[in-house]
Amino acid sequence: MVAGRTDAGVHASGQVVHVDVSPLAGKTRSGRLELDERGIPDLGRMRHRWNRYLPGDVRVLDARVAAPGFDARFSAVRRHYLYRVSDAPWGVDPLRRHDTLAWGRPLSVDAMNEASAALLGLQDFAAFCKQREGGTTIRELQRLVWRRIGPYAVEVAVSADAFCHSMVRSLVGALLLVGDGRRPADWPGDVLESRTRDSAVAPAHGLTLMAVDYPPDAELAARADQTRAMRTPS
């Protein structure tokens, strides 16, 4: 189970995964991997072994025994994404082409931040989600902030308690149209209120899952139960 089921083509530098395993009894087949009293091998050595066999674009950065009640997806209290855009007239720096969207029009960070303000809070994001049968599109969008990090480089930091399918990319697609002047600042808010999916979806490669936040160990199980409950607008 992973913390964020990102769309195909989206990157992750802070993905969290949990795996349910059975403790080993006695010695391992090779006899070279010692087990602790719980039947668990040295996870630092296991991380080294996993990374030897994984493809070059996947790495295990850390491994530990999870606290009781932990669920990588449902115990999370918030997820943080970053979307990168180049508004250079010539496209994108070739070294960043795999994680940055080339946008051929100049972008106004001020206009995009003005439009973003109306999207924050606990709301129904049906207009910005690919809906799933039996699922909810109600989410609490906690952060949506654009900043210019270079002459032709812009990024947006997006945080929420959870995201529905294609939500970040849909928000970014709509806000880019505001940033380049093709839509007014109040347009994304009007789209949100319409609850009708009718907006641009930014390409997947510009998006990266940066981090996932969890509550203290004692609150993990309760948080998972809360997340699984169907939400309704307040």
C-alpha cells in the first residue's frame, strides 16, 4: 500500500509504502542475514540489498518496523506536491525536461495566487477530479502557493489532507490559464462551484509527490478510521 496513488508519469521523492510481512523463524536460507528476537532482519542491510535489485529510477531511502495501526495511505494527515513550469519562450531547460512543463506563454504568479485563494479549504472538488464510483470528491485543500524561482521558472506547492484522481493536475491546468491571461482570476472559483469537470489537465511529468505527514504513533489507527469514513461538505 502506498501513501499516494499518483497518476502514471508523476514523480515521487517522498513516497511512503507499507508492506505486511510474516516474521522469519530460525535462520535465513543463506544463513548470512541475522534476525532479531522478532524474526526481523537488519533493515539497513535489507535496504542495501533492495536497492541493488531495483531499477535505477526507484530507491528505498529508509525502512523501519511500523507502529501498530499504521497504514501508509489512510493514516496520512496531509500530502505535499510540487508542480514545476517553465514559461521560457524557447521551452524548458533540457536537464529539467523530465520534471518540468514547458509553457510557451509568460505567467503571472500574482494572478495565479489570487485565483488559488478561492480554492482553499474543505470543498467539493468534483470539477477538478476524475470521479470514481462510490468515492467522494470532498477534500481539504490546505496550501496552493505559486512562486517564481528563476527568470523563466515557476513552481506551485500544493498540500491537502488527501487528493482525488487528477486533482492537482486539474488545478494546475486551470490556474495556468489564469496565469497567462486567457482566463480571469475568478474563473477557477466559478469552475469549482459548478462541480462540472470542464478544465484543462496539466501533463503528469511536471508533478512530484514531495512528502507525506503522519500523526503521532498513538493516533495512527484513529486517523486511518477517520480517513476511511465518507466525508460530506460542512
